[in-house]
Amino acid sequence: MQNLAERMRAEGYRVTPQRMAILRVLLRGAHHPTAEDVYRQVAAQFPMMSLATVYKTLKVLGALGEITVLQMESRKHYDANATPHPHVICIKCHSIVDLPSAAMPELPEQMLAHTGFRILGYNLRVIGLCPKCQKQKQQEASTVNQRKENLE
């Protein structure tokens, strides 16, 4: 964290206790919080802090390449692991699980060359149903089948 604080200062950003608290929340959890999640945790320590402070800090951390921003539907989730790695995302509850970096496929340069883009990076998202949502879906289906049988 000290290195990041020095880097932020070198880039002209203020290093405040609130910003450091926001970073600590991101570093200690692997649950890919939203800005609102981070705010709730940090506001307990800094009740006068605004949600705007969290958004600004997340934007700074993203610009510095210290966090990964995951856009899911209308919400952004933040990952303190900025090294490229795939994510498995539940389409129902939106839980996110990191996969190891080794699971990230290599894209052949020739596939990208014809686009004319200067490639800065890419991400891989695997979409599915988490075990909890699978179980819930099975229970719902079972309940519907029982109701149908009772009606017959």
C-alpha cells in the first residue's frame, strides 16, 4: 500500500485516509464489490465521506492500473487483482469468482492485426449459474412439478 500511496502522489493525486481505507477494503476482499459496497464499509469509519469520494478514488485506481473494473449490466464491480485473469459470473445473483491467470487464453497476434487496433488488453468472462443458484433453480422446478402433480 505504501508503494501505491507514493505512486499516487507522484501522479499528482492526494493520498487521504479515506482513499487508503477504500484501498484496504478492495485489498482485503475477493468478492468484487460495487462502489456502494465499498462506501458502506468505509463510511462506518468515515461517516462524513461521500459516495462521490469512493467513485473518484475507484476512477483514480483504475487509471493507475491498480484495479480491474468489471461492467455487469448497469453496475460496475471492482477487483483489486489487476493482473489479467478470467472471471466466472453468475447470471442470476451476479456473484463473481476469479480463475487463475493461467486459464487466460493467448490470442494470436495475426487474429488481431487486421483490426488496426493497438491492443491494450482483453478480458475473459465465463457466464453461468453458480452452485447456489443452480440448487435454487432445481428447488423451484421441483416445487412447480409437485404443484402440477397435485392438480392432476
